[in-house]
Amino acid sequence: MAFAVAREKSEFLYQQVINLVRQMRDQGLLQPGQKLPSLRSLATKLSVSVPTVKQGYEELERLGEISARPKSGYYLSVVQATNSAPRRARLSNKAVPVKRQSLIEQVYEAIHTPGVLPLGIANPVAAHSSEKTLARTMRRVMNQAGQTAINYGPMDGFAPLKRQLALRYLDFGVPVDPAELVITNGAQEALAIALQCVAEPGDIIAVESPCYFGILELIESLGMMAFEIPLCPDDGIWLDDLSATLEQQTIKACIFSTAISNPIGSLMPEDNRKKLVALLESYNVPLIEDDVYSDLCFTEKRAIPAQAYSQKKQVITCASFSKTAAPGYRIGWMIAPKYIEKAKRIKRALSCSSSLINQWTLSEFIASGDYERNVQQLRRTLMINRDRMIASVKQEFPPNTRISCPRGGGVLWIELPSGQDAVDLFYKALNEKISIAPGAIFSPSNKYSRCFRISYGLPWSDEVEKAIKTLGQLAYQGIEPSRARTG
Amino acid sequence: MAFAVAREKSEFLYQQVINLVRQMRDQGLLQPGQKLPSLRSLATKLSVSVPTVKQGYEELERLGEISARPKSGYYLSVVQATNSAPRRARLSNKAVPVKRQSLIEQVYEAIHTPGVLPLGIANPVAAHSSEKTLARTMRRVMNQAGQTAINYGPMDGFAPLKRQLALRYLDFGVPVDPAELVITNGAQEALAIALQCVAEPGDIIAVESPCYFGILELIESLGMMAFEIPLCPDDGIWLDDLSATLEQQTIKACIFSTAISNPIGSLMPEDNRKKLVALLESYNVPLIEDDVYSDLCFTEKRAIPAQAYSQKKQVITCASFSKTAAPGYRIGWMIAPKYIEKAKRIKRALSCSSSLINQWTLSEFIASGDYERNVQQLRRTLMINRDRMIASVKQEFPPNTRISCPRGGGVLWIELPSGQDAVDLFYKALNEKISIAPGAIFSPSNKYSRCFRISYGLPWSDEVEKAIKTLGQLAYQGIEPSRARTG
């Protein structure tokens, strides 16, 4: 096979690789699921270096167009959803107080109603349960620890767990001082403490749009204001928009997920992540990164937290085990180099320490290697589930439905055709014993009325497949009135 | 034996019973540890009714002068410390911002330093460990729950635990609607949520003086101000002082422990508790009650939470399992009838839900009766430890050392003779590998410099006894310079 590659002088070399793969795909030379040429063979064919091909492949992988399988190579993704991703919303240029509580309460209630399929909750752990290994570990810890297992642990966290976390960060090349790390009650408490470290009631916090509703609720609860920065489904935060906002508004802090955002599933390119940190530090604005999904990146190389690029130590990384191991253990952490003393004081005042036995169990779970094994399997399962669910939504939903192609994590973001209302769909779905998360709760300014979030974090089953079918039928019903009007 | 009782017309009948017992004691007719006359025999002798004698005995019990042994009767307390309780501090009449953090940090650090005897922490659970029963229960729960054990629980708490708690309250005659109850990460998070339900930054919160330093830290962390109301070692909050304060200051809310206060161990008489609630409701001031110790009252009848007397539903009860079963599980709760919707929202925003497996285990622990059995044994052990420690302090410390006689809980509050500094003692004790909690951290206005708190919640041992001896020697050293001056 010979490949014709149009070269432009200004073009990065690796862009040629990307163009070539896309060309082969569009021409049907590469079929979904088919293996890509090896790095070496393509390098030879294009007369470029192996690292250049690698760079091109990694970028395609980040964009979800191809995926890596360990020790095997790169494969064309089964689902190519990039171009049908939900559109960027037009956002207001005002900071707004957050008010969507009643709907959020109903979403949570639906999730915990027996007999209702919980597609509305972001709970990827269910896809590949670590329950048995964790239970075994906890039994062992109870035997070892005796009386100590029920005692108060240190306020800032169980030292061995802090060490294990620091070692993990070191594995991806990010040195973290355990003394700058505080164990919290999940990432939510970490975010609560982080916000209180850097901002006060009345302050404006820049958030992603769409934004995880738990963050919006937190900002409201602390009497702060949210300012929405639009997300690009591929690249995450639009740096130009952010830059313009920083110029025009007094932003006290940002809460972003630079690795995998929730609900949209974007992954910032490493270069953008560096630029983001530099931009914020030039304005002296602290970045709080909600990093709960970075262990679930579908790229071969795990995303490096923005923390690693900070010069001024103004990045606070918040994360947890809730999306990767044990949501119900409620153990998270924060890395807050500049604000550590304040963070420790606030943690102590808010809830003293976190559950010692849960910390201890998770510490052993990492140390034994079980955590990493579990996360790897979970990632593989989630990738398969994602592709299945995208395919299923494509098949069952009305034309012009737009679907995200998440780069990791466990949720899809879906935009219904114009004229439809996702809150309406939420209620109709609940009647059918299916919970979804309507888009309205992901914005303080009532954007995303046509969008909703569903989880592919349940084990794939006929029930899930049937639920997608039912949701699709409900979505078809939603467009009938307008059809009737035009017909 | 014949008893001569001086009757005064205005005197309550039960006061005669009290006077008689004290007279017998002072005359040596009743020895410490000796059994008191039965209710019936004393009623006959005094020509009063059995309930009147019972009322007098209960009052003496509340005051710590006698104690009840189930199915046996009443006994003269071994230690009669009432009259040597630390004195009421002269308090400023200004609200003050709270600042004692560095010392608090050192106290916590000392507690968690290996090899240091943790007398500085209030951890009564250690006296009679429930660890084995809890471990067995947790194993059973893991077997039953499977995958569910690691999942997210409902935001406001695991329903069976809420039901078990409501049933327990019903046992002491307090009806609690589980829907008005939220499970939290320990009582500390409950207090944090409660404060945010009723007050805002800048508001003044009335606290007990001396006050548990965790509450002072919380008030500071939320940007509020603390106003100290003096405690009577016997009767708790002085209602006259509180009434005057309410007249003069804009108090936004109160945080009191009407059952057992920390560190002083006072127990408000039931009548005062009723008056307290009525007084606060007449000023429309919400009461947050820190009720973590009420299951550890040394009176035969468990203290009823102030919640029970509320007409306006403005009392928020905060409690936990940390002082009675498993501090390290970090499970507490709050009852907030009037503020329940706000409380649920704040809990969700602060930390989502609490550890499901820990909640589940505690729920089974109550349902099986193990909790109540454990608490009863713990109370007995703590009473014995208290008396031992008071006796030991009396023997080892300089004359004019004043000692509290706690009505429950697990800590003693000790006032050194004049001229001494308890922070100094804290550092000297730490050199000897003993941690204590210096009085300075229990007041935002640097009161109680001569006081310190020690726990009798460790199993009684030679090590504990030796530590008291060492502390006593250090206290003697502290007074030597002034002796030298006067000598």
C-alpha cells in the first residue's frame, strides 16, 4: 500500500500522521476496530521518526479516534462520535447564584429508589467491582489492627495511605510531598475545603460549562457565585474564553477538571494544561482541579494533574477513590502545597478526621497492587461499555441527537434534537423506572435544557440496553408534537 | 437508728432527703462506697412518699454524691469532689474571634505521637472496647451486602440506621422522625452543618465556658464569633448569665451540651434544661446541642436531650458514635426538625454521603442490642475509672488543686494552685511522654491558664497511675519557685 500525504510547510509533522489516519478511515481503508499500521512501518512510509508517529497516534487517542491496547498496538475506535458532540452553549457573561436544588434532589431520590435503573448517577466502579478484593483487604486490616481499627486516626489522614498516594503520583512522574496532602471525606469535602482555602462568600468562582452539579451546589452553599467557562468536548476549557474572562471579571478561583470533565468527558491536551496553569498564575488565580477521573483516562498514558505544572504552588488537586474503587468508603484527598496549613485547620474544624478503617483498607489495597490491577480492568470495561452505549444511543434515538465521545470516566452527555426538553424526559423515564440526570442541573443559568447525562458505569446488560431503547422511544415521542405541527 | 431532720416550711420535701444523706455522710454515719437506706425504709423514717425519696436520691446522683447500681440500690460515692471543683472564671463581656490554633495542633500531634500516653484526648471508648463485636458485625455486613457495601449510600443517611436511632430515642421517650435526621461524618460535621443552618459569617454564637476546642475552631473556621457563657460545674449553663447576655447581645445561636459538657462534665438538671429551651425560644434563638456524651451519663436515668422540650422546633441535636462505640468510623447524626431541608442540602454540598459500610455496621450493632450492652459496660467502667483518677489526683497533686467531678463522659478538668501555668505543664508532661490538654485551648479569651483536661477513658493501668504521679510531681515543681520566694 502506498500513501499519498499532502505536506504543508507550516504543518507539524505529527499532524501528517493524524491526517493520514483520518484519510484512511474516511476512505474505508481502515475499518472501525481494525489495527493501525505499526509505529515503525508508518514512520518508514512517511519518512518521519517513530516518536513523531507516536505523537500523532497519542493525539488521535486523546481525541477518542483510535485506542491503544497494551502490548498490541493502536486500533481505530469503533465509535467515531467526535463530530456529533453536543455543541458549545452560548453562555451569559454574568456570574449567577446557583439554584437548581429541587431538581437535584429528585435526581438523587430517583437514584436511590428501589427498582429504578440508576443511569443518572456517575458510578463507574459498578462496571468492574473491586468489592471482593476490598472486603478481603478490610478483613485482613481488622485482624491486624485490633482496637486501633476503631480509634480516631490523625486529623490530616492515615500516614501509610498518604505515602501510598505520594508513591502513585511519583509513578506518573509527579512528586508529591505527603506532608502537603490531606485525607478527606471524598473529593467533595476536598473541594469544600479547597474553596474555603482560597475564596470567601460573595467571591466569583469560574467553573466549566456544563459543570458537575455537586460543584455548583457547593459554591452556592458557601455563598459564592459561579461563572461559566465553556468547554470544548475535545480539548476542555477554551483558553481564549478563560483569558477574556480573567481580563474582564474578578475571578477568585477556578474549579476545572483538566483530565476528564464531568459530564462532557473532555481531556485537555497536555500543552493546554500547561498553558492553563501559566495563564492562571499570571493572574494570580488559584486553580482547584477536580481530578477524580484521571485514573480512568482512556488514553494509554495517564493524564498528568495540572498540579505538576504549577510554579507558584497555587494549584489544589482534589481526588478520591469514589470513581475507581469504593464510592461508599467516602475517602478522598487534596494536595495543597501553598494552602496546607489552612486546609488542615479547615478539615479539622469541618469533620475532624476521616474513617480510619476505610483509609487503612485503601492503603493496603494500593500497596498490594490490587488498586492498579482493578483500575486497569475497570478502564478496559468502561471503554467497551462506552462504545456499546454510544452505538446503542445512535441506533435508538431520533436523528440529530448529538452524543459526546468521552475520553475517560463513565458518563455520556447527550443533546436531544431542537424543541425537546430533557427535564421532561427525566420525568417520563422515571415513570419507566429509569433515572437520568437532566442537563439543567449542570448549569447555574439553566442552560442545557435539551441535554442529559447517562452512565455507562453499570455492567452491560439486557436491562441497560432495553433502557436505552426506552429512552430513545421517549425521545421520539418528544418530537412528535412538532412533527404534527409541521406535517 | 433515728434521724433528726430539720424541716423548714419553704423547703422542698426532697431537699430533706438530700440534707439527711449529707448529714449522715458528714457525721461519718455513711462511709464512701456504703449502701444508702432503701427508698422504702427512708420514706417511712422521714414520713414522706417513696417518690420523694427517689427524687432526692436522683438529685444527689446527678450531683455525683451518690451513685446507683442497677438492681442493688444507691451507694455513697467514693469521691466527693463537688466542693473542690474548678471555679467559675470571670469572663469578658465581649465576643472574641477564636485563635489558639498552634497549641491545638500541638495537642493533636502529641496524641498521635507513638509512645506518648494519650491522656489529652477525650476517647472514652478505649475504656471498654467494642472492637471485637464491631469487627464481627462488619464482617457479617460485608457478607450480606456484597457489592452494595462499597456503593454510595443515600445523601441523608442509610435508612435502617436512621430508623434504629429513632427507635433508641423513643426508648427514652423522645419521638424523633427519621425524616428529620441526617447522618453525618461524626458530630463535628453535624455541628458544622447546624451552624451553617442558623448563622452566617460575622454572627455571634454563645458557647459554654470552658468549651470544647473543636467547637471554637469550627466557629472560627466559619468566620463567626464566640461569646462565652460561664458553666456551673454542677448545673451547667447559668441561666441568669445567659438571660442577661440575651438581653444585651445579639446572639444568633447557642451551642451547649446540656447533658454532659466537655471538659467540665456538668449535667443540667432536667428542670433547667426545660427553662433553657423556653428562654432561648422566647428570644427566638436556636439551640444547637452537642449531645455526644448523653449515653455516658452516670445517672441511672439517661438525660433527655433538650430537643424533647422544644416547642418551636428550633433545637438541633448533634451526636455521634465517637464517644460510645467507634470514633474512627466517623459516623454521627443531627436532628433538625425546622432546618431539615437546609441541613440535607449543606450535607450534600459538604461531603455527599457518609461511609455506607460504617453506617450499616452501626445499624446492625444497635439492632442486635450490642450497642446498648456495650454502653452500659462502658459507663460502669468509666465511673470506676473516674473515681480512681480523682483519688489519684487528690493524692499526687499539690494542695489547693481543684478537681471536677464529672457527671458522665470520660474527662477530668483540673485547676492547678495559683501561680501555675498548665501550658507549661503540657510541655513538661510531653517531655515525660504524657499528653494532656491545657485549659487555654478551651477558651477563645485565654482563660483557664491554670487548668487542664485529662482523660480517664483509657483502661486503668499502672502506666496511667504512674502518669498521674508524674503529672503531680511536675505540678509540685511548678510551685517550688514561689515557695522559695515565700520561704
